[in-house]
Amino acid sequence: MHRFLKVPYLSSHERPLSPHLQVYRLALGTVLSGMHRISGLALSAGSLLLVVWLVAAACGPQAYAMVTRYFASVPVRLVLVAALVAFWYHLFNGLRHMAWDAGLGFGKAATRKSGLTVAVLAALASISTLALAWRFFVVPS
């Protein structure tokens, strides 16, 4: 017996083992909450690229041309696409949070439905924005 708890003390070989992470199934709400936080961080990082672009535009044509070449590289384009997806997801999930603040959609089924709606809307808006960008900026007619 442990003298403070008045219960038998279990040694480490007698205690139950905690299940591994593969056993747990993450709830949709948990995943969407984590994605909301990650998208907020991605938007912060993406805003730095916006500041670099604006400063280059203010510094003159030579600096702007250099930054434009840098932004045309594949890694930076991937970061910009990630920032775009983060923007749309964060926007739609923010609207979902505003509905919660108004007292709407707290049921389990409503929460799941609104979460899936946010994910679908963010995907559709991202694909639409990328299609428009491709149409007007990459393939000029």
C-alpha cells in the first residue's frame, strides 16, 4: 500500500499498457480544429511573402523583377498554393465558428455536417481560384 493513497501500489509490470497511437481514431472535430490552427500559421507565413512582394514593388523595377523570378520557382509556387488553400479553409471554418458563437450547430450531427461542408467548400474554392489563375495568368489568350 502506498502510504498517501491507501491503495495497493502497482509495479511497472503490473500496470496496464497504454495503447499505441495507431489504436486511436481521431475525431473529425479534432482534425478540423488542428487544421484551423495550422491554416492560421500558414496564412501568417504566406503574409510574409505578400510583404516581400509589396516591398519589392515599392523598391523599383529591378527588385520587382528579381522577386518575380523567385516567386516563379516551383517551391515558392507550392507555398503560394498552400497559402491559398489555407486562406479558403480558414475563411470557411471561421464562418463556422461565427455560427457557433451565435449558438447554432452544436449537435453532433450538425457539427460533423458543417465540418465536412467546410472541407468541401475550401477544396472547391481552392480549385476554382487555381483554375482562374491558370486561365488568366499562366495561359494568356
